[in-house]
Amino acid sequence: MKIAILDDYAGAALRLADWSAYEDVTVFADTITDHAALVDRLKPFDVICLMRERTPMPASLIADLSRLKLIVTSGPKNAAIDLHAAKTAGITVSGTASRKTTTSELATLMMLALNRRLMPEVASLHGAAGWQTGLGRDLAGLTLGVIGLGNIGAQMAVLGRAFGMSVCAWSQNLTQERADEVGVTRMDSLTDLMAAADVATVHLVLSARSEGLIGAEAFAAAKAGQVFINTSRGPIVDTTALLAGLRAGKPAMAGLDVFDIEPLPANDPLRDVDLIGAGNLLLTPHLGYTTEATFTVFYRETVAAIAAWTAGNPINVLA
């Protein structure tokens, strides 16, 4: 049985789990998107282990992998796998558990770094000035606007209050009952939230309804000095509108951990040296879930899923 582990950027898979029961395991550290090249790479394998949504598995790819019998994805769901195509081809798709606090921690880190001007002040310390050159902003007394009040959004509300922030929230489905349960002020619209929030943070699921949801109208409504953070999914935000807004000062700063195309291309407009150098734009390479503890869960449960399937009793099967 030939096993492929895809997109192991950190070189963590073999270190964090025991693969010794399997003699033929190949680890790929890069992501490729060309269909023909991907088919050529993956066609020898019976089992493919995916890291979340880094390499999509559409019907066209699944159809060209005649040896493939099992897909194991990290996490309990993966929108980048065509489950219907896999089922039609007789391929089992299993998932793993995940951990629930990593993304809110990163969003909080970005909130702190941007408001306290961490990156430009570090650059100033190591540059010609040799010391501090500006003033940061306290979180206490600010308003945190949470866009999407699910599990992660609710965690952000708790963290925001711990810093002395008032918290408001909005989403297309947000009810007053849910807002009361979490203890936040429910806003009537996205523009109302953007107008009220000193920090706006996105925690929505990507869907046809949320794609491109946050665009020019939302940024035009942004409160003066607003910090905008997206650790959810890149396509929820209109990147062109965000860059135009940043150059116009609305929002004043942004932190992005997710992008329309990942890994972020070298020539992507978001790699704006002026915005980044001035401290108005902070980019991180999708770190929201990449922690030692989370990847330990992912890879150990991936091995367990392979063992269960091999024994004829597949576990955590996605439907």
C-alpha cells in the first residue's frame, strides 16, 4: 500500500505520528495545482492524506487517480474534496478531529500587533532610528466588531472583553437570542458594524452567500482608525476593495491570514511593500490552525483512520 502525505510545509507529519506500520509513505512539502502534474505525482498512491484545503480534490482529479482507494483529510470537513465523486468512484473519505481555539488566538495576536504597531516598531528598532518612532493604541475602551458569531466568533467576544473592549456582532443569520447568549450587541447590518468597530474581525464560513461579502461598501463605512482582520477564508473579502480602502485609510490597517490563492503568489497585489512597510498591512501564511498540538491530533488520527480502513472498519467517514 502506497501512502502520500500532501502539503506538509512544516515537515511535521512523520515526527508527530507513528507511521511505522506502513513501509511506503511519501511526504510532499509543496503544493502544486497543475492538473497534469498533480495526476502524475499522485497516480501511484492507494491512500492520500490531505492537510485541510491546501490541495483540492475535485471530481476531475479523482477520476484520473485509478489506484486511489482512501482519502484522509485533517479536520472533520474539507470543502475542497468532491465527496460525491469520491463515493461514485468507491473511494472512502475519512476525517479527523480538530482543536477549537487556535484561530481565535491568532486573530487576537494580529489585533494586538496591529494596534500596538508591533511590526513597524520592531523594524524601527533594527533600522536607522534604532528605537521607537510612534505610539500604539490601547485595546481597553475600544469596540470589537465580530463578523460571524459561531464558535470562533464567540471566543473572540470573550477575548475582547478580557482586554476591556465592548463587543458587537453581525452576520446574515445572527439572532438576538444568540447575541444575548454570547453577551454582545447585535448590529442590524454589516455597514453598521463597520461604522461602530475599532477592530473588525471575520469569522464566517465560506459559501456562495459569503463570498465577496465584505467589499467597497463595507470599507467605505469603516470607522476612522479601524483595524480589519480576516483569519477565516480569503474570498469572503473583496481584495481589490480592501487594498483601495487601505490606500484611502478605510480601514486604517488590516491583518490577513487567508487569501484567494494559497500559497500567496509572489506577484500578488497584496504584497504591497508600501502598505506592509508602513505597518498598515500584516500578512501571515495561514497560521490560524498550524500549531504543534493541532497537527499532533491531525496526523495521529490520520494514521488511526488508515489503520481502521485497512482493517475493514473505516472511521470518521465524511458524507
